[in-house]
Amino acid sequence: MQTWYYEVVSIDGDYANLRRTDIQSDERKLVARALLPAEINVGTKLKYEMFQYEVIG
């Protein structure tokens, strides 16, 4: 089981752009907001594990 960590860098309508924080990367991941916790905002830290996103710290 792998775990990835992200930060929400922007929200555009029904999608959010996420940036990996557990590795050095400038690549962005576009994710449908329906797959993310409802309370996300720009700057929210997320953990992705077992096909689910969870707000952390």
C-alpha cells in the first residue's frame, strides 16, 4: 500500500490542481472535486491512500 501527499494549489470549478509534497516535483495533478473532501481550499494538505483523499494537519 502506498501513500502520497498533496497540497491543493488551485481550484477551478469542478476540478482541483494538486501538487505532490512528499517528493520534489512541479507537476500538477488535476482531480475532480467530487473525489476530494468537501472542505478543501487552496493550501489544504491531503493524504492519498487506498484510493481516498483525506485532509491532514
